[in-house]
Amino acid sequence: MVAFARVMQSRLPVMLASLIVISSGPSTAQGDPDPSTVLVTVAQANAICLIETETLPAEQAMAIAKAFLTQQGITASRSNAVQRNQDFNTLVLTYIQQRGGCEQLVQELKQ
């Protein structure tokens, strides 16, 4: 789990850039997303794809996402607030699509 969090952290600049680009679309919130929104979106997208591709059981994928967010200083209450935003699902799905779908995203995570 620690190794996965390190990989996630090393890819933060790319993740941030990707989310800033997708946030400029007409169906998402106006302006660039704040860093906590970016981190929660990426963590949730990664967890969804790890589960969907059956790479990890749901409990383990969600634990990794939670540990990653905690390491980044994102509290559970902040994460929940981000996930309640009306544009959150759009951001997650767009991020997954932009990464080439779940199979491609998981392959990138494994590298």
C-alpha cells in the first residue's frame, strides 16, 4: 500500500494538469479545481478502476485511496464534501476517460 501511495504522489503533477484541463469543459465547475478536489477525484477514479478491473478487492482499493488522501492532508470530512459536489462524478468519469479507461489507468498505476 505504501508503494502505491508513492507512485500516486510521483504522478501528482500529471494528475493535476489533467484535471485542470478537464475542468475547463462546459459540463464541469467553473475555474480550476482546488487541490483537494483534484486529489479526491484522482484517488476515487483510481479506486473505481482498481475495483472494476478486479485488480484489488473494493475494501483494499478504498483503503489505499483513503491512505493516500490522509497522506496528502485531506481529511475524511473534506473528501466527503468534495464527493457531494454536483460535478464530482463528471470529473471522475472524465478523468478515467482521459486516462484511456480503467484498463489503461490501472496499467499506468502498475508501472
